[in-house]
Amino acid sequence: MTPKALPKRQRLVGAWLLLSGLSLLGGALFAAWLESQLNVRGGYRLILWAGCFSGGITLFLVGLLLERLLFTPLRSLQAQLARLAANPDTEDTWPPQGWLKGLAPDLRRVQESWHSDRHSLHKARAEGAQSATRIRKALEALLQVLETPLLLYDKHRRLMLFNQAAERFFVNTQGLGLGKRLEALLPLASLQQLLEQLPANGTPRELLVPCDQRWLKVIIRRVPESQGETLITCSDATAAWASERGERADLARMLTPLRQHTASLVTATDALSQLRQSTYESGSLAQRLEQVVREESSALGETVANVSELVEAMQQQGERLTSIWSNDFWQMLDDYLDPAHRLITPIGMPVWFKGDAPALMALFGSLVKHLSDYITGSVFEGEVSLSPKHTYLDLVWKGKPIPESELTKWLMHPLNTLPLSPSAADVLRQHASDAWSTQDTDGQHARLRLPLLGVAQNAAPRSAPPRPEFHDFGIADLPSPDTTLANCALRSLELVIFDTETTGLELRRGDTVISLGACRIVNGRLLASDVFDHYVNPHKPIPAASTAIHGITDSDVNEAPRLEQVLPHFRDYIGEAVLLAHNASFDMLAISQKGVLFDMPVLDTLLISRALDEGLDGHDLDSLVQRYGLTLPPGLRHTALGDARVTGELWLALLPRLEARGITTLEQLLALQASAFDKEDASAS
């Protein structure tokens, strides 16, 4: 690559001294030859030697003059322009010196105009964004108090928004973070078909998905009139089902003694009534019956009290049955059974009913598998009918009804697609329902009927109004993740900036990592809380000289995991991002050869800075922080996470300078970076 900037100072000074020395040496040889030929004496000899040395002396003095009055001011001006390009609001500038001193008023005028234009632009932007800011703050406040975990993904399944409830719900999960893909958090195989068939009008779809050691009930809907954004809410179905099989099962068991006590009371009451009507005395019998009434009444009271406590406990667990539009349910069930074929045709008038959609879909899915001996063909009809107390959910088929014995056997069948594998009877008990099969009056069709709770609502569901605040996220405007990475714009890159602290600098001679820190840049923004920060146990003493630099002692890392345990978590944190570090060859060497493959592109701010400013000295992190006017909080330097954050700020400062030179894609930047690589970098700190 042909450098467009000034040559390095060392090369320039070396060439100047070499030419000056050659001129002086040539002048001396020429003077000695002339003196031997002309045989001059006295003052003429001095004039001869002075004349022969004049070229070299002149060259040396001219070079010295150019260095002081031109090249040094040019390097100072280059550094100042670099700072202004990276940080236009900086006030810490120096007037040009030497032969460039005349540019001082013009440069000051350009800087003042620049500041004035930026101030006007910021003011106009602030005034125009006041309404959006109020909406954003209201949305943030709402999300903070919202107890339901909420996730918003763009059309490429990248996370654009999540609330604090989601952060608590997915605690210690590396797949949660802005810009991360949905499949990093939830199994995509369970969601792929549903995501492709989501209605555009915002109608929700429900399903159960496994996640770690629990089952999640996931409600997914497309944000109406959007760019394909998807809104997801989650709840822990495992805990909810444990509650269903706990309090609700206990409640069902208590109903039997409650009925027995009630029957005993009714019998005793009837006997007493008949006794009063008799003409003979039977006091002792009356007393015994009264005693039975008192005992049964007491037992009944205790049972009712226990039932009340259970009902109250169930209410505290929250209402699991939600309102469902029957046509939506049949569509969900159809997608659940066979997305490629239409198996269920809704008939009759659609209505609302209350139920747990994933549980009912598992129930009907199990039923369809058991209907092969009783149906003709494989097509069903779904019908909902109303009665004064219930809404009947009917699955209709052509054939004969299910015998009671077979129905009882099916009700005991476990539904393995639900958490804790409840039986079909458990699902019915959850809905306070029952199931029976009957023959239709035409003699050709049969049906399975489930009585469910109705909803006092008649109108069909309406599409939710569009939510403009959900669309003002730059992540949605980023290129598709399927775009070739080499052609991705630098500002659209998802970057993980990392740094290591080690026991020493001799990595090939046994020194190793004791701290690994990283942060993330998404859509050109350094995220404040999405970080990776871990101590690493090196299983060897940390030298005092190293502790003096980074402050990490043996006691800090004694309880920490080994590097081989930390690196898989770090790889999960990186995801599909590009790595960035300062002097990346050292840090990559520190984490390589540990059984974890880091096969993504790696950017290096040291090489990028050297390629941009080949004529300037000082490309270490401290020099660049000073050059670009970056602010370091106290104690941040020489910690793994702190240096990663500083490197992230440095990247954001270098980005506009790269774009000004037409370096806008990852492929172009990697080529620029390669031109500045020096093998000595791998041993620097």
C-alpha cells in the first residue's frame, strides 16, 4: 500500500542524516583530491575545504530548518486535525507554529464555525426530539414496573428491547442482550414454524418451549404495521404446572369427603324430619341424630375452610386461563398438528372462551392420535356452542363416537409435551371441565365435547394500534445477519471489545490470563451494562511486578475458575460479533489453544491507528487516549474491563476518520489493518 501521509519520522530523519553525511564525506574526498592536484596553501586551502563542505552543511541546515519550521508543525497540525475529526467539541487545541503560523486565524475560524454549526444542529435536534424523549421516558418507566418479561425482536430476530423483568427472568443467561439473536436465548427449532406463520395483524400465538431446566409459556405476536418486529412475552410454565398439580389436585381430593359429609347431613336431616312426625317418643334416637348432625357439620366446616384456603392460594398464583377467540384457537391447533396441511375447518359462530391455549392444544393433539380407529379420513371440524353456563368446545369428525372405556383410558394418558407430563384428566381438571363423546343426530358424525368457561364478550378481536415508539430502534435498520460479513458497514458491526490481564508478558513461556473483560458495541453505541468480567485462576503465583501494574493479587483469583472454564462462557458472550482489541495479537495469543475456537474476524485499534497516522509516533493506548481527548475515570486503566471500555471509546473516535478516507466496510478495514501489521506488536503490552 502506498502511504498517503508523511513518511515516518524515523525514516525522514534517517534519510536526511544519510544525505547530509554522504554530502560531507563526498565534499571531504573532493577537497582532498583538489588539494593534491592544485597544491594550494594558506587561506586558499581553507576556502577550498569550506567550499567542498558547503553542500553537506547547507543540506544539514536546510533539513534542520524544515524539521523545526515545517515538519514538526505539520505533525502537530495532523494530530490536531485527528482530534477534531474524532471529537469535534474538543477545546484543547494548539495554534500552528513555524511556517504554518499564518494558518492560525483561518484554523481558528474553521473551528469556531464548526462549533457554531454543531451547536445549532444539536439545538435543533434537541428541540425536535422533546416529544420523542417524553415518550421514551414514559416507555422506560412503564417497562421498569412491568412484571411480565418482554422481548422485542426485529425482522432478523435481533433483540431490540427488553425490560427489567426479562433481565430477572433470564438471569445468568448469555443469550440476553441487545443485538443478540433469538436463537441464542430460546430454541429456534420450537419457534421457527410459528414465526413464519405469525399473522400480520398482531393476533397472538401461544406455545410451550423448553429452556434450560424449565418449560416456558411463550406468547408471540407480530407488531402491526411495523418492519416485521416480533413481540414476545414469557412465563414459567413449569412452576405454574407444579402449582396446578399441587393446590388444584389437593382441592379435587377434598371434594370427595366434602360430598360425603354433605350426604350424611342430608340423610340425618331427613331422619330427624320423619322422627318429628311420628307419634311415639324416641328421644335417645333424636339425640344421636343431632350428635351426627353436629359432627358432620363440624367436619364439613373444616373441609370448607381448607377448600377456601386452597382457592385463595390458587388465586394468589395468578389466573392461568386467558380469553381465547375460537377461530384463533382452531388456527393455532391446525398449525400445531400439521403446519403444511389444513386439518381443522372452523364451523358455526366464533365466540370467546377461557382456557390455557398450549395445554388445550396438547390435549387435542393427543386426542387426534387416539382417534384413528373411530374416524373416516383425517379431516376435522371445530365448533363452539353456547349454553347458559358454559361454552362447549367440540372437535367433530366423520365416524363413530369414542367408547367410554377408551375415553377413560385416554384421559389417563400423559401429555409429554407439557411440563411435568400431566395427564389429559389433569388438563381437564385445570379447566374445571370434563370430556365426553357423542353421536350427532345425522348418524354420520361424532364429536368430543369440552365444557369451558365463557367470556362476556361478543366482538371479534381487533388489531392492536401501531406503537411508533417500538419502531424507533436503529437495530432494525442494520443489514441482515445473512449479509456477507466482509461487506458489512463498519457502523453496523456488532463488536465485542475485550482485554486480558496476565501474570506477565511471556505467554509462550508460561504466563497466562488472570482477568478477562469485555463489553459490546451495537449499532455504533457502547452498551453500559452488557459486559463480561471474570477473574481467572492461573494456578501459579502472580509476580509482584505484574500486581504493581494491574493490582490483581493471588487472593483475588484463588476462588476463580480456570481459563478453560471461562472461555466457553466468553465464546457464548461473543455470539456472532466481531472481536476488537488494542494490540489484539497479544490478547488472542493469551486465549488461544485452550480448546475454544475463536474463528471470527479480529480488529486491532493499534494497527488501525498506525495505518491512519503513519507519520506520528505513539500508538499505545495511553498516547491515543491523550491524542483523541478521551476521558478515563480514575482506576479504569490496567483493568481488563476498563481497558476494553477505553478501547471501545477509541474505536468510536477512529470510526469517523476511517469513513472520511472511504474505509466503510469490514473488508476494506481488514486490508488497511494488514498493511500496518508488525510482528513486534505481538510481544507488546
